[in-house]
Amino acid sequence: MSPQRTIRRVGIALGGGAVLVIGVILIPYPGPGWLIVFAGLAILATEFAWAGRLLRYARARYDQWTAWLGRQPLPLRLLVLAATGLVILATLWLLGVFSLVAGWFGIHNPLLDPPFSRLWG
């Protein structure tokens, strides 16, 4: 394998891997999490056969999940929506967003502070 080919493969592995990791982190949030995952796998699939197989598998499972969820009764779909909302609220709390916004209005409530803020004083 030529050095240029090796450099290309390493670049694709690093770039595609970074996109894939970002996508996985974003999956529980509203927005393009799965799209970013699929994009990362597509980038990796340009050089790695395993990534192409994983991309086909993941897309098929994603399509199955969305089809299954669409067939479920409204209360279950609302439960999935509520679980997604809880993940978002927990993330905002852990990042200190609630405490920050409350501070803008002169409100300080220790319950709004993220749990790790107590470690740093």
C-alpha cells in the first residue's frame, strides 16, 4: 500500500470516526443525530467494507424502529416523546443551563445548579 493511500485511509478513519461519534452523542436529542451517524458510516464506508455493512444494518434497524413506533398507540408514542424530553432536560441541567438562565434574572436556587458544580465550590 502506498503512503498516499495509507494517509487517505487514516484521514477517512479519523474524519468518519469523529462524525460518527458526534452523531452517536446526538442520537437522544431532537435533530439530525441519526443522519450524522449515517453520514459518519458513509464516510467510513468509502474505505472500509465493515462500515458499509454496518451502515446497511443500522439503516434497516432505524427504518424498522420508526415503522414500529408509527404503528403504536398514541400513549406509547407520547411516552417515547416524554423520555426524549427528559434526556434533553437532564442534559441542560448537567450543563448548567438552568442555573445560567436563572442567574440572568437574579434567581439563585441550588436545585438548578448542576451536581458537579458543588465539587468545584
